[in-house]
Amino acid sequence: QAQETKSRTQDLANRVARWLTVVALGGGALTLAVWTLVMGQPFDFALERMVTVMVIACPHALGLAVPLVVAVSTALSAQHGLLIRDRTAFENARNLQAVIFDKTGTLTEGRFGVTDTLVFQDGLSEEELLKLAAAVEQHSEHPIARGIVEAVAHPPAAEDFEAIPGKGARARVNGEEVRVVSPGYLREHGLEVQDDRVDRLAEQGKTVVFVVRDGRVVGAIALADVIRPESKEAVRQLKAMGLQVMMLTGDNRRVAAWVAREIGLDDYFAEVLPDQKAAKVKEVQQRGLRVAMVGDGINDAPALAQADVGIAIGAGTDVAIETADIVLVRNDPRDVVSILRLSRATYRKMVQNLWWAAGYNIVAIPLAAGVLYKLGLLLGPAVGAMLMSMSTVLVAINARILQVRA
């Protein structure tokens, strides 16, 4: 699919190649006319000049300057698990100024485990608190929900399950309404928890959710999501390339700040609801920055579409992958660095090939026409054919160097 979409550089090369065909025909005819009508040379001499001009001006090298690089870069990216779905977006990646990562499953492993339980109601045990939460969350696919469910061997049954987008979930357990919700949900509904232990857990980078039973906060559960060991290195390399690195997360500000400090982010957006992610990407774009969004979830699809370049983690949802311009097969944020470097290297090779093909014609066509004939320098058709072939071979070799250096 990558080679089916043409970039602006490819379009430019095609237009120039078409014009060069016109130049070859027009230049050949003009050469014939000048040598016969103006210079008074024999017709066979003028015809030989015309043929040489047409042979040298054959736009093979120019026509292959970009496609050869495209073929090599596409094969190279596929070998490294970097699937290019949109060539234009891939080419534009060289000009990116900021990269925004979704946190869960991208910068972190997305595998939450319960680390702490806090009970706020007398007569309720930690085990009972976990069972209440697991009963609600067993119907959810969120990583936090899976972490809670995995902590309980046999969750009780629940009825009337309903997800609260970006805030949690609710259901009826043993006839009582139970909600497992975020700190933001508590603030919105005027529910307060005065407990220093909650603050300390948040400062440790843990995600804290609250269990609300019949309108009363009865406990809190802390979970930890492990930061991918590759994330810090990926952020460091992106910053070394001159890019700003940011993060989107639905977690509270303390957790987001802790993750940002751990891996060295430039900025972050905390407590972002799923339907707000695209707006946050647009907010960064309105700062005048060209932005890439990296995510893996169904909720990331609008943000991927909003970004200048959308990059999906290969293990993500089908919707995210379908929306993305580039797909990373491995769950390794360092591959974002690889695709940006490949984009820059590919563009350099395209420009080099175009300059060589254009420069060759600028020098060779006048020589073929015989402008230095009086100085004894004259190219024949055979030499012209050889030079034309050499220019094409050099363009091909330069394209292959991209693979060797990678």
C-alpha cells in the first residue's frame, strides 16, 4: 500500500520527467536546425548531434530517482516492523516538531497490578472491597479493570453494568449500586476523601480508583503500571533529534507528573477523557507545531486522524491501526525514532538523486549539442548512451546506499 500512494516529491519528479521528454524532443529538433540552418554543417553531422541530445536527455534517471528510493525505504521499513500506509505522511514525518504519546500501553506496558487497598468504612474488609470492585470491572476491557479482576479469584455476579466514559464503571452487586471511579469523578460529584494515604500513593506514581457503594466512598484501590524500559531511551533520542515529547493520559496529574519525570517528557496532559484526545492534539498544533500522535487504543483513533502523522502500535486495536499513517508492529516506542530517522534519510536520498539527475542533464545536454565543438570536445551517440546508462546506475546505487547505511 505504501508504494501505491505518491508523495509530493514523487509528483514533482514525474512532472519534471514529463517536461524533460519535451525538452529532449524540442532540444533535438533545435539542435538539428541550428547546425544545418545557422552553422551550415552537413545534415549527417547535425542528425548525429540531434540523436545524441535525445539519448542523453532520456529521463530514465530522473524518472527512477524517487521510485527506487521509495522501494528501498519501503522494504527496509517492513524488515524492521515499520509499516508505511501513507507515503505523504511518511515523507512529512521528517518535518515533525513534536511527538505526543498515549501513556497506557504505549509508554507503559499497560499491565496494571493491585498494589494497595484502603478501606474507609468500618466492617468492610480489604478482600470484600476488592470483590466489590472486581464484580463491576469484570465486564470492562480497560487495563485497570483487568488488573482489579485478576486480583480476585472468583468475583461475585453483577447486573446492569454501565461504563462511565473516561471515569470508570458502575453496576449492581447484591442489590446495591457500586461504582469504581476516578478521582475526577469524585470531584465532579462533590465526593471528598480526606486521607493522606491516597496522596502518598499518587505521589509514588500509582493510579488510584475509588469504590463508591450507594453514594458513599467505601474504599480506594491503588494499581501500578510498569513503564516500558525502552520509553526513556526513546524520549531521549527524540529530544536529541530536536523534537518536543509529550504525553496524553486519563490518569490524575500526580501520576502523569511522576511518569513525565521518570522518562524526561517536555510536557503532559492529565485527566484527558477519550473524546478530548483529538482536541489536545489540535491544541498543540495551534502552537505552530507539526505533530505526530502515537497510540494503540480505539479511543486514540480520532487523535491519530487529527495529528499531522498518526502512528499506531501494532498490538493496538483495529480501529487505531486503520486510522494510522504508520504502524509499528512491535510495542517498542524506540521504533518511533527509527521511522523518523528513516523518513529523514529517505528524503535526503530523494533530493540527492533528483539533483544528480537534473545536474547530469544540465551539463550533458549542451555537450551533446556540440557547444564545445570548436574546442574539440564532442559527444557521439554511443558515448551519450553510455553516460545515460551510467546516470541511471548511479541513481540506483545511491538508493541502495540507504539500505546499507541503515
